[in-house]
Amino acid sequence: MRFYTILIFLLALSIKGNAQKKNSFNFASGSGHLSVGAFVGPSLMIEKAPDSLMPELQDYLNKLRSGWHYGFETEYFFNTYLGVGVKFSSFNTQQKVDSIAIQFFSSIFYINLS
């Protein structure tokens, strides 16, 4: 039992010694690294239209959930610890409905959505 206690103590000292090494961070060291990526594909948004809406409008909004997304991203790392980047993402969908009747107070409006 005493042997294992000494072994664990020595192991803990060696781990602590490695963790306390001085950080060799050098801002000017290393060459830059550029990373570029792109993505495209079909998408489905998660949230559904609220049940409190009219059935026609709720159906229209639920059909807007599906579409296509695309985008790109690029990063430039000056060294291991420091970099800058840009990311662009777009979601596109298409749906249209003709003549939805919406009652607003005592008035009824007929609208086309696209």
C-alpha cells in the first residue's frame, strides 16, 4: 500500500512539473496558414408556424421552412494562437400563395404572398 502511495505521489509531481513549463508563445514565429471552405445543400428550418395563425397562412409559412443553403468561410492563422476569419451563409426558399383572406378588426384584406 505504501509503495502505491509513493508511486501516485511521484506521478502527481511529474504531471505538475510538465504543466508548469514556460509557454513558448512567440508572436512572430511560424508562417501563416490559410483555410478556405464552401458548403451547399438542401435545408429544413426546425421551427414551425404557430397554431394560432389561419390555416392558409400557417401552411404557407410551414412550406417556407424548406429550401437551399450555401456559403463559404475562410480563415488565416498568423501562428498557432492568432488568426482572423470570415464566414458567409445564406438560406433561400421560394413559395407563393394567391388571395389569402386576412381579417383585421372589421376589415377583410385579400393578399398575395410570394
